[in-house]
Amino acid sequence: MWVVPTIPPALYLMLSGILFTIGVIGVLTRRNAIVVFISIELMLNAVNLTFITFSRFLQSIDGVIFAFFVMAVAAAEAAVGLAIFVMLYRSKETINVDEVNLLKW
Amino acid sequence: MLEYMWLIPLFPFIGFLINGLLGRRLGKGVVSVVGPSAIGLSFLTSILIFFELINKPSTERIFEKVLFDWIVSGSFQTVIGYQIDPLSILMALVVTGVSFFIHIYSVGYMHDDPGFTRFFTYLNLFVFMMLNLILANNFLLMFVGWEGVGLCSYLLIGFWYEKDSAANAGKKAFIVNRVGDFGFILGMFLIFINLGTLDFTDAFGSANKLDTATATAIALLLFVGACGKSAQIPLYVWLPDAMEGPTPVSSLIHAATMVTAGVYMVARCNVLYNMAPIAMAVVAIVGVATAIFTASIGFCQYDIKKILAYSTISQLGYMFVAVGVGAYAAGIFHLMTHAFFKGLLFLGAGSVMHAMSGELDIRKMGALRKKIPITFATFFIATLAIAGVPGLSGFFSKDEILWMAFSSGRGHFLIWLVAAVAAGMTAFYMFRALFMTFFGESRVDHHVAHHIHESPKVMTIPLMVLAVLSIVGGYVGIPHVLGGANHIHEFLAPVVGGTAEPVKAQAMFSLISEAWAAGGGSGDHSAALELFLMAVSVVIALIGIGIAYFLYLKNPGLPKMLAEKWSGLYRLVSNKYYVDELYQVLFVNSLKKFGTGLWKGFDEFVIDGTVNGIAYFIGWLSGVMRKMQTGLVQNYAFSIVLGGLILAVYYIMRAFL
């Protein structure tokens, strides 16, 4: 039998944590709205990875179902978000988040 | 018919609603029918109930009807319920009867007033409230009536509100009454705390549980209320000013009915007062002091309505003497006869004013008797009655009070003496007013003189009816000593108890004259004494009349000379002993100062300062805080991350520590 080496769950979780952190840094630092958006997607997928990991190691289907939900939400979000960016660009000629600060004191 | 006694207050209420809500649309004609007839119907109902009651044996003459629950809150329960007994039905008869005639009179008197509808609305509301006061079967409903009549009094005193003096007089009446009402409320609280009920039957039934101190406190507090409503010292000051109102109002509210509410209340609470001898002594002393004090003010007044007002206060003093010495029936009897003759006097004064184009000053009248004969005749009868001339109603009731003040166990020779002197003074100033108005030479302004005319029938007929009542009203209470049966005493006995025994009479008698008794031809000493005192008071009254005749008809120049001779005293009395000024300084000004202090110091500085300060602080704080709202999405995201980090650190630290 070909033996698959067992990768310990801690590694999966660490990967997930790294991906999530990269996403957070991207959201906080990048100025282009689309890059910010991609970073958010990265964070969502990091979370998905955590769900799947636990689903696998706890022998429970719940995590998988949650991952599907997250994907569905992410897809919907992408549709709405990109539409907003298009409109934003039409009115302000930029999708730079620094310059879109109308909602303030 | 007894079952339907709630109709008595209902009719005036319906009248009030019709006049108040629809009166303007219906017009004067309808209002002048609805107003009096509402009262007439309730008068009729009262008469029917009275006759039904009188046909029952005297022990079964108390009838209560509870209409519905009013307040039910824990152990506190009150109902809207009415009680018919000899006392309340007698009061109801007097109130509805006199009101009815005064309503009719008002149709004539107020005919050209633009506030005609409003006037009848208030008047009907007043009668409704007065009937609630009288017929209530518990203290709280009585208090509603008590306040209600106070409200109507205020509205009607200030009826011509565009006049400053009238508006102020209304306010004064209301505020002075409030002082009294405060006492009444406290009295009710004490009754409820100690007896757990405000129902008359229950409260008086269990009153023997009270100790003397509590009973005295309750009785005195209730008497404070009575002082306010019935204008006794020290709260009498509002009543003379109340004459700013239309004359029928003075007649109905400020002479015949409302102001007697205090006397009625004391008589109603006779169980409590009987338990508190000190309180009764206070009532009697305040009564007699008021009687003589205000009678003396009447000497130097020239405004015909003011004279009558002081006379009213003085007569109310008599009623309080009666109830204060335990002669409740005598007090109620005087209340009734007073309602007739004083109501008549005021209506007569109104008729004089009507003839004189609104003139009130008796110095500008004189020799009116030929020109307005009906007014003169009726006014003359009423004056005779109030002066206590034998044969008229005032004589019987006043004499009974004097006799009881002397002979009752709670009475005293001094009370009798002062009251008898006050009776003489009453005779004097009333005849002074009569002589100056109707006799002597005419001092009328000629512009007014050729307008003088007798009032229309709608006004003179009530005068005549009340004149008849002023004469015969006393015959229900002819004392035994004059061979009468004193029906009114027997009738009221189930409520107020029988006549107090003349315990002192025997002892005092020897002081007067032993020989006189023999001459009196009566074996019964107290009867002889009663006759003797009666003769004394008649003589005093005649002396009063004689002096008035001498000063104001025989020597019309003399009063002026006397006034100049004792100018200090004259000024003191004609300025009403400066009581109003004293109150102004003592209470009004200091309260105003106190109020201004509170307004500027507490309200504006502390309260407004706190509220505005908090608002300014919050405003400043939000000014600072809103800078956080940068509009940059990444700042918000950063704070979310920061929050998440703090939470994570917190949980990790907690796990390790």
C-alpha cells in the first residue's frame, strides 16, 4: 500500500492563519479597491481552509457545509462589489479608497 | 322615587352639557329655557323625594344608592354614590329651590350680556357640583363637589374677565380657598389612615375607635376647609372681593349656597366633632369672632353689595356658633332661612343696580322706595328678617342659635353676649343700608334719575317668592317655648342628634333674675329664661334699628360728624382693619419674594444650569468624538482588526492565567 504521509492539522491551521494575516494586511494597506477586495477574498478562503481542516479531523460534515455557504456569499459579494466599483469609477474616475471618504464628519 | 335620587344632580349636569356644548348654536331663547328648567326639574325631584322620605318612620329615613365603583386600589375603595337623609334632602331642597328662582331672575338680569350662554353653563355646572357636595355618601365625592363649586365660583367671580378687578378677585377667591382645601384634604387623609374608609356611614360608625387627639386633629383640619369655603376668620378675605361677579352669582354662590357648604360639612361630620370638644370650642369661637368682626366692618361700607357680603360672613359666623355649641339643627335651620333672606337681599340689590344703571354706592341713592316699590318691599322684608324682627324667619333661627349658645352644654355666656351684640350690629348696618338706599332725600345723579325703573317681571317674581319664603321659612322651626313644634329639629334629629339639653340654663338662671321667672308665669325656669333672652335679643335688634333710624333718617348729617370726630377709628374700620394690606405684606409679598427667589435661584440657576450644562458637555464631547468618523474605510477596518486582536489577547491571557 502506498502510504500517504499524515500532515498534522496544526500545519493546516498555521497556513490558514498566514493566509488570513496576509489578507488583513492587504485590506489595511492597499489603496486600490480591487486589491482590497481580493484581500478580503483571501481572508474568506483562509477561513474556509480552517473549516475544512476541522471537518476532516473531527469527522464532521458541518465544516464543509459552512465552507459552501462562505463560497456562495463570496460569489454574491463579488457580484455586488464589482458593480459598486464600476459605478464608483463612473462618478469619481477613481477606485482609490483613500479618495472615497465622503461619509464623514 | 327614592331609587331615582341620582336624577337630582343629573338634571343640572344635562343642562350644563346642553348649554355648554350647544348653547351658542341654540341661541338665547333655548338657553334661557334649558338653564332654569334643568334646575326646576331637580327641584321637583327633590320635593317628591322629600315627601316620600317624610312619610317614612324617622329611623328609616337614611337611604344610600351606590351608582358604580370609582377608585378601587388595594384597600382604598371609593364609589360614586349618593345618600339621602334628612340633612342632605333639606340642603338639596334649599339649593335647588333657591337656585331655581335665581336662575329665573338671571334670565332677566343677564339678558343683554354677551356671555349669557356661558353664564348659564357655569351656573348649571355649579348646581351640579353643589348637589354632589351635598348628596355624596363619601368624603371623596364630597370633595369633588367641594372643589367643583370652588371652580365655578372662580369662573363666575371672574365672569367679566376683561375687567382686571374681577379677574383678580377670582384668583384671590381660588387661592384663599386652596388654603382651606389643603386642610380638608389632610383631614380626609387622617380619616382614611385611622379608619380605613372614606364612606360616611362606615367612617362615622367606626369613629368611636379614634382617640380624642386624632378626632380633634381631624375635626380641626376639616374646619380649616370649612373656614376657606365659608369665609371665616382668617380666610374670609375672598368673599367681599367676590362681589365683582354678576349679582345673581353673589346671591346664589356667595350668599345662599356655596358658602354654607362649610356649615353643612361640620353638621355632616357631627359625630367627629362631638368627640372633639376642643375643636368644637374653636369652631364656636371662630364663628362668634367672625360674626362680630365682620359686622363691624359692615358699618362703614358704602358699596351695597359689600355690605351684604360682610353681612353674609357675619351670618355664617352665626351658623358656626350653632354647630360649634352642638346645635347642628339650629345651624342648618339658620342656613336655610339665611339662604332665603340673603338670596333675596342680593337679588334686591341687583334689582336696585338694574334700576340705577349699575350704581352700587348707597351714598348716591336715596328715596328709591316710591320708584321701585316691589324691590323696596321685598328688600324691606328681607332686612326685617335678617335683623331678627319677631315673626320673620331670621328671628326664629337666630334666636335659637343665641339660645343654644347660652344654654347648651358647650355654650358659654360670653359667646351669647358677643353673638347678641353682633345681632344688634347686624340690625344697625342692614337698616343703615335700607335707609340710605330707599328713604331720605334722593342723592341720585340726574343722568341716572330719569332712567330709574322697576325691573321686569322675570326678576320681580323671584323676589316675591323669596320674600314669602323669608317670612314663612321660619315657621318650620318655631321653638317649643313659643308653642311651636320645631319640626326641623325632629326632622334632622336622625342625622345630627337631638337637641342638646339646656344643662346650663338652670344654673345660670339664678344669676339673671328669680323674680322675673315668677312674672313670666311659667313654672319651667329654662323656658322662662329662653323667653327672657328672646326678649333681650329683640330689644337689642330694635336698638340697632333705632340707632340706624336716628343717624341716617333723623339726622343725616350726624354720621359724617361722628366719622370726623373719631377719624382714626373710622379710617381703620372703613379700610376693613387693613386686613387685606396685612395679608398682602405677610403672605402675598413674602411668597412672591420666595417664588422669585426660587425662580431665579433654583429654577434658572440650578435646574436650567444642570440641563443646559449637560447639553453643552455632550455637545462638546460629540464635537471631539466625531473626528473619529474619517470616512476612510481602512481606518474602520483597522479598528475592527484592533478589536479582534484585543479580544484574542484577552482570551489567550485568560487561558494562561
